[in-house]
Amino acid sequence: MRLLTFLGVGNYQPTAYAWQGREHVSAYAPVASCRFLGPDCLTVFLTEEARQEIFDAFLADLPPGLTVQALSIPLGQNEAELWQIFDQVSGAVAPGEEVAFDITHGLRSFPLVGLLVAAFLRSGLHTPLRAVMYGAYDVRDRSVTPNRTPMFDLTPMLSLLEWAAAADRFNRTGDARYMASLLKQQQKKLALAAGADKSGLASAGALGGLADTLTEVSQSLRLIRPHQAMEQIAGLPSRVRRARPVLERSAAARPFSLLLDSVESNLVPLGLQTPASSRLAGEGLRRQRAMIAWYREREQWMQAVTLAREWLVGWTLFQLGRPDLLDRGNREYAEDALGRGAGALKQTGGAGPFVPADLEDLPDAETVIKLWSDLTKARNDINHAGMRDDAGKPAGLVAMIRACVAQLETLPIRNGAA
């Protein structure tokens, strides 16, 4: 295991660093970290001034037999130098090597850079991270001799960066699976801590239930399963209610409690119990149309156009008085009628009549048939991976899908507002 640390010039004073019931007296926190963690190798990033003024004293205080690597770094006076420090620290770690950090010393920016590099190595390169040690010298206990300085392992605080990444992914794409995986981690910790305690196990179960629902919702939305997604989302508020008190009591999961309102406001409008019911066909179409807009806002174009094409089939059936929108015969009937209209539109170029008799009762039937033609063209181009001579370019397809969704949003749904 490799311990990485920083050294700058400072007024280093002996103190009893304390961690997990152990103490070690030294003027340098990394020396105590070496005693506590037992690394095989110590890599020290230090300024030239620190190398000249304190490095020899630092070396003399280290455990015997420890391999020490000293690397000079700049002062971090500008952004370029900070990135140079990042490159040097990340480059000092071999792939798969277990590491620990002591970020107590160094110039003011060095601890922050060290913490961020630790987070990057763990999340980006899957580097095993043993600990991120920090000696809180400013809050030392001066009532004892030598004064006593608590050391903290800041590794759990890295979860804040992970929650930030999970929140960013959800806000940009609607994918809550990363959030769910972090909740699962916390569920396991609570379950282990609870042992046989039923109350503690119930708390862990509340987090697990919420994580499972978020995973199921995300998978249903990504795989374009609107009815399953609506049913799962309809059950989300009750999962949130059960999990919220647990999240607020659990320090490591508390960041998610701040995200719950965003999760609910983004997803709950899409929820509907028994969405396949013929009795709720109109409301189901409204929720599906909101789901199409949800896809568009998150630039999930394949999902948006695929669902939009299927939505138009369901909307046509509903307008024609056939509320069983999942019946295969009904759907084939509507697809055939819309297809005949699109074929006639292509033949006439819109100059002659192209609305089939069985679609004449549709509101604005000509617009609907043109929309069907565009949706089918865009959907087929995407779902067939552009394997055709006239494959559309991405920018053109996005523009077409945007236009189709905007037009779809103007279509009225009978027996209720659009």
C-alpha cells in the first residue's frame, strides 16, 4: 500500500496524533499516518523550499525501512500549476495499487487537490482507496501534554462527490440507477449495524425498497416500457415517505434526502396506477405524452421517437372510440389505416385527397397522417441504425423528432383537456 502526502514550509510542532484508539507523537501528521496504516511506500509531494528546510527532519522521524519517494511540485500559483500537481499525484499511482492519502500539510490548495485526486482515482480509475487521513491540529486538546490532535479518515466524505455525480446524471438524463446503487451501499451498512434489531432492519429495508423502485423506474424508462414505468412511479411517493426519516438520520445518506424533492418532481407526474385499463385510456395517453416530453428534455431521442410513434397509434384508437389500446387487432387496424394514409400522401404529394375513409372522423386527420409519416421515417432510420442509402444525419433527425413531438403535443384528447 502506498501513502501519498504533501509537505510545505510551516511551523510544525510536536503533537500526539490520535486515531482509532492509537496515538503517535510527531510534528508531522504523515509520520503518524505511516504508523497507523503501515504503508510499504511513502510518496511525498513537496515544494523546493520544504525540501531544503524541513525534509531531512521529516525523514528522520519516519519508521525505519520505509521506502520514500520525494517528488517536487510547484506552488500552485495558477490553474496550470494545479493541473500539473494533479498530473504528478495521479501519475505516481500504479494501476490497481492500493493507496492512502494524508492531506494534513502543504499549502492551502494542496489538501483540496489531494482530496479531489483521491476521489478521481477511486471513482475514475477504480483505485483501491484505504483512507484519506487529516490531522485536525487547529482543534487539538491543549489541556494535556503533549497536546492531543484528532485524526480523521475523510474517505466517507468522498461520498458527497459521488452523490453530486449521481445527481448530475439524474438531472441530465433522468437515470437514477447511480443514486440507487449509493442507497444500496447504505442499506447494507445499516443492515450490518442493525444485526437482529427489527427496527434497524426495517430502516435498512426502507432504503432498499426505494433503491429498487428507482432502479426499476430507470430501466423501464430506458427500455421504453411506459406502462411499467407509470405503475412503478405511482408507487414511488410511498417509498419516499418510508425512506425519508431514515435518510435524514443517516449521515452518509443525508445528501440524498436533499435530492428527494427533485426526484419526485421529475418523475411523479409520469406515474399512473393501472395505466393499461381501458377506463383510464385518456389519462394514460396524457401521461405517456408527458413521458415523451420528458425524453425530449433529456435528449433521449430514440426513446422519444419510438414512444411517440406508438402513442399516435393509441391516440388514433382512442379518438375512434376503441379504448382498448393494447389489443393487437386494434393496433393493427390503426397502423394499417395510418399507413394507407401515409402511402396516399406520398403518391399525391399532398396535392390530392389522402385521408382513408376510416380516419375521416379524426380531428385534423391530414396533420395526423403527415405526423405519422414523419415519425415512422425517423423511428425506422434510428431503429435500423441508419442502414439505408438515405440515412439521415444526427442533427436532421433531432430536428425532425423535436418538430414531431411539438406537433404531437397539440393533438386533443377527447373527453378531457389536451
